[in-house]
Amino acid sequence: MEKISSGLYLHVPFCLKKCPYCDFYSLSIKVSKYLENKYLKAIKRELSLLKSFLEKKFEIKSLSFITFYAGGGTPSLLSPHFYEDLFNFLVKNFKFSPKELTIEANPETLTLEKTKAFYEIGFNRISLGVQSFSQRGLKFLGRLHNLRDIFKALEFILKSGFKNFSLDFIFGWKGQGEKTLKKEILKALEYKPPHLSFYELTLEKGTVFYQIFKGKKYWIKEERLLNLYKIIEETLKINGYERYEISNYALAGFKCKHNLIYWELKPYLGLGPSAVSRVENLRWKNPKDLNYYFESLLKENKLPLKIVENLDNCEFAKEYIFMGLRLQEGISLKKLKKKYNYSLSEEILDTLIKEKLIERKNKKIRLTFEGKLLHNQIVLLLWRSLYN
């Protein structure tokens, strides 16, 4: 394998405050100029070492990046200069001319000047973590911003020239009724966002919410949750959005190219603590430890990766099912057999079709609306039915 085209993800582990529902690796820390420069130096070192690692491991002579995504944490806490310096380094040392460059941002961290600078240095997509268009929702979710901050941030985004932006929501919070959710969506649509993400509030182990609520959302029943999903899908469908992935909705031409790389099992490289990478059958992960990350790269001059996994055909087949069924088009049974040498039990498929959880057409299967609500359970069932 001489050439590889990959997505590039940068994890920014800095936050003003850790949200009570968040299980991503992040630290509530003041980002000084010194820390920013140190992080930039470590990222550059990781990129240089990764280049050597890939050349030796896969004999890759040409590495090009087709997307760039800064996630977190709160990537918008870092200065535009940080990203400009990083982009210059990438252009100099790699084939770096991605069609899509995304930065995640929190409303309270943006100013018009900063947003304009992000656009001018090359970002052409911004993912704004609004989480809710209800003050009550923002308070419950422990967000630092208020509705005024959201409206100002949206004004900055539109004034700065961004044609592509996403509004990211969390729904199913305590006190959110069907009318509230509908009102939130309609308010968001006034800004004509090309992309929207709606994530159901989940209580992840290790989070503050998990401890407070003992892992159970006692305030919402399955029937009400189903109605919330219906409101999201129906309201957005009427307004021209396609639910191209379980949690993601887009107008034509505005699907997130970077995230599609994960869902379509294409290669990706991750930078920063907790970031995951996969090239061919090899997957590795950096530890969730900023100090170890710095120590490894800046003092020992070695990659911080710790978890290395060799995926066999069975694991790839499982991943194809898991990721593919998140997408609207679903998976191809022909590809499952041809590429991974695995098939699914016809009996199980027939049962799921009868229960109206999957649809089958031309050797392809995809989840129905009801099936999407049970994605993980259906995937487990299909995994158990795999045979070669």
C-alpha cells in the first residue's frame, strides 16, 4: 500500500467547565499561551512520528488528508493562530488539501473577530454545540452559555462567511416535553442550518449525571422518547432534511464528510490524548492522559499509542454491520460476503423484517424508524447470526 487517503481528527482536551453528561476526555483548565504552544509542539511531533510509523508498518509513501476535524473538549478555546500554524505544518509535510475542515465550538467562546479568523485560515464548517434552545434545558445540562450567547454566535457564524455549519442538540433532558422540543427545532430552523445533530441524553458511567441519577432516566418513558424522535424526524423531513445517519440530519450536499469516513470504514488518523486511529486492519488509541501524552512525545520522542488491535475479517464484518446500519442506506449483504466472507442468517433477517425493524431490497438491508430506536440490540442479534 503506497498511497493512503485519510481523515484527520484532532482532539482538543480543554474545556472551561466539564459538562455533567460528558464522557469524552477533557480537562477544565485555563488555556495559556504556553499550554497552547506546548500542545502544538506535541501535535507536530506526533504527526512526524506517525509518518515514520506508517512508512515502516504499511510502506506508505504518500499520505493525504481528505478531511480535518477538530473535536473535543472545546476546540474553539484555542486561538486561530494555533490552527493556522498546524495547517502550515500539514501543507509542508503531507498532502493536505481537505475539502472539509470542521471546528467544534461552544457559543460562549466565540467572538466575531475569532469566528472570522477561523474562516479565513481555512475552516469551512463549524459545529456549534448549542445543546438546547431552551433556557431550562441549558440549565439542566449544566451549560455555561445562555440563549443570548447562542444567537450571538449564530450571528458571528453567518457574518463570517460560513455556508456550512451544524447545530448540535441534546434531547430527552428532564423537563423537556414534546411542545418544548418542537419549539426548539423551529427556532433553530429560522437560521437555516445546513446540518443538525440530535443526540439522545444518555447517562454514561463515570459522569456526574450517572452518579446523580444512578444510571436511570426516571423522568422519561419509552413512549414519550419515541414521540420525541418522531417530532425531530417529521419536523426536519418537512423542512427538507434527510436523516442520513441515526443522529444526523442534512440538507442536500451537506452531509458531514469527515464523520462519513468512520461510518463507511475508511482510514482515519487521530491526534491528541484519547484519539483513535485505524489504517487497514490496525487500530490504536492514545491514552486519556495529557501529561503522559506530553512526556511521551516531548521528552521520550515516541508515539503515545498504547492500545493496538489487529482486526480480522469477523471483526471487520461486525464493524461494517454496526456502522453501516447507522446510515440511511444500510449495508450490502453482497459486500459483507465478498469483502469479509461472512453472511447473515436468513431466519434472523426474516424475523426482523416481519417485526418491521429492518427493510430489505436488492441484497441490501437498512433499519426502519422503529429499528433505529433499537440499533444496538439489532446489531447484537445480527452479530450472533454471522457465519462463513
